Amino acid sequence: MGKIKNPATISSEFDVDVSVLDKLGVVNVLLNTDTLVFIDPLLLEDSTHKEIGEGAYRSYRERFEKVIKLLSLSKAVDDVPWRNAKRLFHFSEISWTCLGYGTTVKGSGFGKDLIS
């Protein structure tokens, strides 16, 4: 990844003190490239933010419960349950969240190499 020439953050662009963001539990992300972080699904349940601690955690669990159920029904690679489980591994990424390890902020989610 190349050097960022004019880094822009939430605090610098919106004139918010970094201590205020810290107090609110907000990451001072880079706005013009990915901030080299990712969401750890094992920490979702412990989030103090209801949308994450309840909603995202529930969605995560439900998805992987489906994957486990489908794979337990699968008898061979590429049969119907296997293909349906693989389809559940297509994780999209919301553009402009600036989370991840990409070189843009457009979001690409999982590539096919990680899914296979």
C-alpha cells in the first residue's frame, strides 16, 4: 500500500477532539483510505452499542448456525447443501466505512480465494 499523501480523519475533517471520539467509543478512521482494522466477530456480543451487541451478533450467529447445519447435511463437495453453505460465505462490505485492508474505500468484502 502506498503512502497516504493527505490523510483525512473524522477528527480532522469535522473538527472533533479525539478525546470526545474516544469517550463515545468511535474509531477515528481515515476517511480517504481503509483504516487497517477489521471487525472481530468474536467481540460483537460484548459491544456497548446495541446495534452491534445485539443485532450484528444475532445476525452473525444465525448465519453461521445455517452454515453448520448445511455442512452437516452435505454428503459431498459441491452438492446442494455444500453450495448453499458456500453461498452464505459471500460477505459484502459497506462502502465508505473505511474498515479493512484495501487500497480504496469502496469495499470489496471477501474475495473468492477466502471463500473457497
